[in-house]
Amino acid sequence: MRHVSRWALAVLTASVLVGLVAAAASARDTHRSASTASIKACALLPDTKSSTRYTLFDAPYLKAAFKKAGVSAQVLNALGDAQKQKSQAQQCLAKGAKVILLDQLNAASGNAITNLAVSQHAKVIDYDRLVVGSKAAYYVSFDNVRVGKLMGTGLVAALKARGKYGSHPVVSELNGGITDNNATLFKKGYDGVLNPLFKKGTFKKATAGDQWTDWDPIKGRQIFDQMLARNANKIDASIAANDGLAGAVIASLKAHGLKSIQLTGQDATPTGVQFILAGWQSGTVYKSVRKEANAAAAAAIAIVKGKKVPGVNGKVSGTKSILLTPVWITKHNYKLLFSEGFLKKGQVCNGTYKQYCK
């Protein structure tokens, strides 16, 4: 047997150890690269509290659109936490995202995320909510002033249908979030319809009857309880900026043993449509989230693939925009939601509400 010197044995041992360390490092790097696989796009959604739409509609539609186009993407929800949303943006950029669809929680965080993305040569598409004055490349949403006008004209039509238009009805307004530019645009739309009627005395605005809710149904319920107290339970109609707030109004009316009033909503949620069929809600604004998500995804995909962004039809606050058309839904046309695949009949026509579906 050949003699091996101590020095040679030491060298051999060291070589084996180096090999083992290198193998372990390689395994870690392989695991790390797998866990931080590169992506081309990210969609950052705001919460699950202000509306059920983000979970029921936006997320699955966006994921499906990116998958169909073969574009690697993540769809994340900040759960109402602006800092979390910024952290999600950082993670997306670290993974190589070239486009971020941003539905921001507030203007400050929206601007911060946009500036961060632009500094890393990524483009931002404001999704549903515009970050006014930001460096976003595009904005995809509905014509939000028109959304508000649909609420206002819908409320007026409902009051006429119930024979209350000419009896100086008392009207209140439950607005969305004061820091949300969309909520401001919605209010601009319905105030454009209602303010002339208040000014002429045709309608009377409820005492303390124009308040912001932060899109929080619990806060909306508390506010409407207070409105009823301030107006001796006499409120004939109310703008509710979305179906969640409409539900808060309905809960308050029921708790006080009061009958239904003329009431708006938005988002065409299953519960909102059920309340319409049961006579508790006058109507809701249908914004096809499928169309909105597909339009936003198409814009992101075009940017990723270096192609022209389709569907641009205007500018809002200087940002190139893709603006879609909303629809007012009542018990007379609610089946449109089924025919367009927005809702399934079984989501609405079930339990005690099945009797209202024909």
C-alpha cells in the first residue's frame, strides 16, 4: 500500500470539505432561484374589506389573462395595509417585474410605489384608481364621473317610480373614502344630478346627511344610525357609494323597524342584487370587472412584449387612459349579469331570494 504523507492527507481532506461546502452552496442557490423565480408583471390589489370584488372577480380574471398570454405574473392583495403593498411592490421588482398594475390604497403610498417602480425602469398602470399626478404610464378604469351620474339619475328615477319625487324627499349621501380619487369622482357625478334639486328645494338634504365612510360598512352603519337620529327617522332616499354601504343602510333600517327607502349601490355584488330583487335597494352600478381586468392585463402584456397598448381612448389628469362604460342595474335588467357571466344565477337566486327570480 502506498504511503500517504500527513501533508497530502490534509490537502485531500481540505479539498473534500471545499467540495462539500460548494455543493451545499449550490443547493442553496438552486433553492433560492426557485423561490425567487422571475416574473414579468405584478398586480397589486388593495384590500378585501372595501368590496368583495377584488377576491371574487379581479384576482381570478387577472390571473387567467396573464396565464393565457403566457406571461409570468403575480396577483397580490395588500389587505388594507399601505406598507404591505409597498413591500409587495419591492418583492415584485426584485423578481424582475417590468410592469405593475397598481390599485393603490392612498395617494401617498401610490406615488411612493410608482416612483420606486419607475426608478427601476418598470412601468406602472393605475388600475381602477388613478394616482393623480404620478408617473404612471397608463390608467385603466371606468368613467367614474359617469358612475356617479348613474347613481344620481337612478335615485331620481326610483323616487319618481315610488311617487315621492314631488313630495320634497329627504335625501342623504354615504360617500366612499375621502382619500380615494374614485370616490371623489363618484361624488362629483351624483352631486351634479342632486345638487340642482337641493338648490331648487325639490329635494331636501338630510341633516348631517353628507358624510364620508372610508368604504367601511361598519362605519357606514354607525353614520346612518346617527343620520336617522338627527332626522327623526325620516330619510326617504340615500346615495350609498357601493353595495357594502347600501347593506349598512339596509341593516340600520331593519334594526329600527323601518321600511325600505330608495337606495343606490355599486359593484353589482351578489348580495346587492339580492337586495334589489327583494325591494330593499333601488339599483347598483355594474362595472364589468372582467372587461376592466382584461383591458388592464392586455395593456400590461403589450408592454411586456414591446407592442402598442390597445384600447387607449382618452386622458385623465394627463395620463393615457382606457375608460370603460358602466351600466345601471335594476330588477328589470339584472339578468344581464348572468348572460355576461359576471355572476352565476345560483349566487343570487338562492334561499329566500329564489322566489324573486323569474
